[in-house]
Amino acid sequence: MKAFVTGAAGFIGSNLVDRLLAHGHVVTGYDNFSTGLHQFLKDARTNPRFRLVEGDLLNLDSLKSAMTGADFVFHLAANADVRFGPDRPRRDLEQNTIVTWNVLEAMRSTGARRLAFASTGSVYGEPEIFPTPETAPFPVQTSLYGASKLAAEGMIAAYATAFGYQAFIFRFVSILGERYTHGHVLDFYRQLLEHPERLDVLGNGHQRKSYLYVQDCVTAILLALDKCTAAVNILNLGTDEYCEVNDSIGWIAGHFGVSPEVSYAGGERGWVGDSPFIFLDCARMRALGWKPQLSIQQGIVRTLEYLQQNQWVLEART
């Protein structure tokens, strides 16, 4: 495979790059380093089968040039800052929807015809069915992030029909693990370093969420590419469990041996657009022979261990 990975220096992207190289593939990584980190590609850059192109997905000419010769595109680059979407609404449109159109157009120009896309369980908004299957009807969208990803999914499916692409659309829960740089585990860890006696929590702590370990995520993606044959393949990726934010607080505090006083902002949502319950039905992916190796609690602990061993990440994400 000659793979092209957008967001190659990001959390999931860099882990995917390492796995592709380990499997013997030729990889071109593409990243503008607005959130990606050069350190995440340190090992990849020593591999002669890896090429890094620093560029912006909004620059279609640059994208076409970099993609030339690739036969499989992994589109992972995105603005994933769901919480602050209303503060910068154009960012979701540009970084999630318009750049996906650019990726599709670059594929049309260069001849690449297979695409894996990192979507999100947020496209389900606040569904009535739990666990939520891929066939669930879409409710009113509640976040700009989810809406922008759903628009991107629609374009991908339409391009697959119009131009003969094969598409793999993965709807993730939140991902945890090595190179994690954004989310509640990092936020809580940083707080407990600064004031271990107190923890400030958005919402009421009863938000129910599912999480997936990054290596389990990458394994699922690569397995689906081998097993699925449809033109458009839509797959949920998550665990068969969920936890409350309060559960996560207990695991994190227990890992550090502290008992902070927890102060809740209140309300069932942590922010505008935050879904109070995310739990996906992953039967389609399970039918391919995949199941996560780590539980949510194990994934959180693995993430904490990574952050403890790589405290420079805290400085990089301030």
C-alpha cells in the first residue's frame, strides 16, 4: 500500500503512521502542525518508507502534489475542539467539511480511489436508541463539530457513487492512549498536578461516555480495510461499555492516590453541544472479528502513565 495520511502528526494519525510502517507500507504524512507535534513522528522520520509533507489541507494544489502516487488515503485531520465550536463556528466548516472536499478532489485528480475517514459518534446528536447502531435515524444536530463531520460523510458517500471510490467511514467514541493531547483525562491530570486537593468538573459528573484505546482503534481500522467490500462502509468504533465522568474521576484520583474535593459546574451537559450519553453499538465491527483489548478503565490508566512519562505534552498543549 502507498498510504497518504492527513493529520499524520496528530494523536491517532501518528499511531496509525507507525502501524502502517511496521506493516511494511509506504507512507506520506501530511500535516500543518497547527495541533500536531513533530515529536510524534520522531520514529517514523527515521524510516526510509516515510515522507513528511508540511502543508495545509485548505491548499488544494499543495494537497494534490503531495498525494500524487498514493493509492489509499487516511483522512484523520480535523478540528476536534468540540467545546469551543460556538466561539469559532467557521473553523469546523473549514477544518472538517471543506478540507474533506479538498481531499476528495485531490483523490479525483491523482487517481487514489480508497479512503478511510475519521468521523465521530457525535453525528448521532442525542439519539433515542442505546447502544446506538449505524442505522439509527439522525436527530437534530447538537454540535457544530458533529454537523461538520456529518456533512463530510455525505460528500464522501456521494463521491464514492459518482467516481467509483471505496470509502470507510469510522464513527469513533473518544479515543485514549499514547500521544493523547486533548480531553478530560489531560484536563483532570493537569488540575491535579496544580491543586491535588481540588478538581473542577464541567457538568454534574453523571455524563455517560464511552472511550476506546488508540491501539484498538488502529487495529479496527486496518482490519476493516481487509474485510469490508462495499463501496461505502460505515462502522462504529467503541467499547461495549460506558462510564460516568464520576467513574473516570475515581480512577484518575485513585491512580495518583489523592482524594480531591470535586466542584461541579452543574447541568447534564459539560458545554453547549455536549451529548450527555454516548454509547455506540459496534456489532458490525465485532462481526469482522475485532474486539477491544483494553477496557475503558485500562485505557484511562494507560493514558495517565503516558502523560506521567511525557510531561512535555502538557507544555505543548498549553
